[in-house]
Amino acid sequence: MRSATLSSGWSPIPFALTSCKYCYARWYRKGGAPNFDILKAFLKLAKRLDLRIPMRLATLSDPLQDAEERYKLTFKLLNLAKEHDVPIILCTKSDRIAREPWKGLIDSMARDGLIVVQVSISSLRYNYLEPLAPPPEERLEALSSLEAPKVLRLQPLIPNYSFSSAEEFVESVKSSGIEQITTELLRIEAGERALYKKFWRRWSEYSLEGRLIKAEAPDILKELRKACDKYKLGFGLCKEGLLNLETANCCGLHLLDAELRPTLRELYKELVRVKKVELEKVGEIFRPYLFGERLNELPGPVRKALRHHEKVMLSVLSDEKALSLVTPLMRLKGSAVVLSQTRLGVAAGGKPTSGFINSCQDDLIWHRSREWRCRASRK
């Protein structure tokens, strides 16, 4: 079986209290209260699912921050997922994963192939950009205590802050028992550039209207990929569009026994093989996945989310500008998609190219501010 996530995640605690200086949630959410209705909504959907389709817990807010100690909404949601055979991608900065009752439940789900745990850090050396989160070494120690498949998210990767040597960084974190490292370069508002100038000075536009920018550092990504190869770890990228650098799905969904929806990754792999794919033939490539008529068998909310993903992905593939922003590795040629001359995120003229537009969670097709509303997929 293969993996896929719905385009929306589940956020029991839709606010962030770790005070991360780079917090992306501030672009989308303005506070809030614990979502007590989430359990009822999740149960209703879980009862209608006949396929193993993974759900993300959570997206822009940590599902295991301190409010969880009181309300245990995430613990209850995980119990429902276990009861109804729903795979979960658990994303956190918390060391609460190593405490009971959460640890016991996570390990139990892992034995049934129902969970992948991702812990994010931005550096091993520093923590002052995440002042209220546990120190990074404590997060890694907590992650290492689990029986579940483990993914370390170096997110965001801040050049000259996250590490000075990619190889030394990977060697240090490998002992936590992780299967892979996933990373995403720092995104900030254009007006915040001065706050990070002591670390980095090369930026590119990340949103069509120019409000958001991202660190431009393809060489650092290549260095990190090389280090992961040396230590036999998978390497995933989130919202970078450099499919040729990836050796694993960004969220580790290949570590779950679950269904898959198609992404640009599948198309890129086919292009590497055949060099050219007519737009009218894209559906044939995606036939083994949750695509087209296969969506008709799914419950309404799931079908609607996946149909939207399908519609937007096909729209991007038929729009030359949008496709070039999503990934520098593909381009339109008449009525077909072909490989571009780019292979490592640097355009033919030598100018670095960015991934695409801003997104709160997915990786390869993202928000199109005002014009495009895109979400990316994960296997």
C-alpha cells in the first residue's frame, strides 16, 4: 500500500505558545482556543473511511504543547485514530512524546503501523529562536525513546545558524534513531530581513505579491543531502521543489501502510524515465493512486479535499509560470511537460530559482496568494 494525506491537518490546539521568532502560524491564525469539537469531527470522518488515508496532527500549531497536559485532546484523538485504523503523522517540538500516557499510545500505534513521529528543531547549538520550546537535545532524546518510525525536521534551516557543518550535524542527530531528515529553508516577511542579516543575506521572493521571502541556499541543501547519504538516512525537502535532491518523502509517509495520492514527484520520476509526458496522458501515470474515478468511493470531505488537490495540480501543470514557480525541474513545451535543464535548483543562466509560494503545510504545490490556492502532497 502507499501513503497520502488529506490537504488539511488536524489542530486540537490552534495556537502556538512556544514563541518561535520565525513562527509561520502568525500569517494564518490570530490566537484561538482549544478545539473541543475536533474529536467529534474526527470520529465522524474516521467511521466512514474504508481506506488507510493518513491525517496530519498538526500543521501550524504544536499538538503537544502545554495545553495538552490539561485537555489531552491530542491523546484522545490518537486513541480514536488507533481504534479506527487511521494512520497519523504526528509533528511536534515537544518532549511530551516521551511521557505517559502519550508514549505508550504512540508505541502501541507504531506496532500497528499507524504512526510516524516528526520532531522539529532549527539547530542543535542554539534555542533562542524557540525560547519556550524544550532544548533541542531534549527533543531528540524524547524522540529516540519511541518505537515509532522517526523523522527529524530541520525546519526551518537557517544558514549559519542551524549548523556550521552539515556532516557534523547529521552525525550528531543520527544516534536518535531517525530514519530521515527533512528540511525547509527559512521563510520570513520581507520586512524582517534585517533580523537575520547576521546569518544570511541572499533571499528570493516566496509569494507572488512579494510579501514573503525565503533564504536562497541550494548549495547548503546539497551539502545536507550528501551528509544524509553518507550516514544512510533518507533526505526530504519541504516546499523547495528540488525533487532531484530527495531520497524520501518529506514526511516519512513511506514508513506507513497507507494509500497514496499523486504528486509532482511521481510525474518527475516518469519524466526522468521518458523525458516527455503529454498533458492528456498525466491521468494514466496517476491511475494507481487516489486520483480520478477512484475518488468517487471516498467520503465527501475526503473526496472534496483530494479533488481540489487534483484540480489545482492539473492547473499548475498547464500553466507555464505556475509550474516554473513550483519547481525549476519541469517546464511546459507545447502540450507536454518536459524536464528543464535545471537539476540542482540553479537555472540555466546560473540564477538560483526558488520553490514556490507560501504554504502552511504541504510540499510541492503551495498557496498561490490571491491567484493560486495550492496545497502540496506527500506520499
